[in-house]
Amino acid sequence: MTFQTAIRTCLSKYATFSGRASRPEYWYFVLFLFLGGLVLGTVDAVIFGGSEGDGPLSSLFSMATLIPVLAAGWRRMHDTGRSGLYLLYPILVWVGIASFMGFVGATGPLLAGDFATAFSGVVGIILALSILIAVFSPLIVIWWLTRPTQPGPNTYGPNPNEVHA
């Protein structure tokens, strides 16, 4: 799959969360998003001033491509034999940490800057380990996204490398 084909495929499947996406399809699209954000951020900085990446053009580009990048990532997870929900793993970890902090009453001391109280005892150990997992969870998701295509058809559809149009 070429760079242009990957972009066309991901944009034509704008909100398609079913099926599978090959590694080149996903990673070329991520490269397109990175380059597009970089170029539009620079244009924003030149035209509107301010720092690069916080102008209206790059913001509109990011909003317009949010659903396609989520859909492509979801399909990429399917291609490795995993549920698309694995893409949301880091978010789910942080929601779990925030819920636990609220449940044990650690939110108040943290907001007050009293880290010693928030991270004391067993609760502190659990919070520290949870935050360590949360820091590494995006790396785990990237690892999953880089895994090879699962050979043959799987639960999510035929292998995109074996499908002939």
C-alpha cells in the first residue's frame, strides 16, 4: 500500500470501525496526520502568530481527522486479533485511577498539594503502581499497533494483505 492509497483508504472509511487495517495503511495515515499537523501548525504560526500548533488551521485539521484516526487504529487492532477497545486502554487506566482516588479520598489531598498524605500507606502504593502502569500503557498500545497482521481471516474479517479487489 502506498502513502496516497493509505490516506485515501482511511479517509474513505472515515467512521468505519469494522474490518481490518494493515500496518502500512495505519502508519502511513499517522505519518500524514503528523506531517499535516506540522505544516498547518507552521502556517498558523506564520499567519496568526503565537506558538506552532495552536492555531485555527491545525486545530480544524485535528478535529476533522480525529474520527478517522480512531477508526484506523480500531481496525488496526482488529488486524492484530485484538478488540478495538484496546486502543482506549490508556484512557481507561486513567479513568480507573481517578475513580480509585475519588473512592479512597485521595483527590482532596492531591488537589491541595499534600502528596505525602495522598501517597501514604497501601493506598499510596496502589496509586504509585497504577500511575506507573498509566505511564507505560501508551507504549503498550503502540506495541500492539506495530504487531504483524494476523494471518488468514480472523473474527474481524479477512486479512487485508490477502484480499484481492
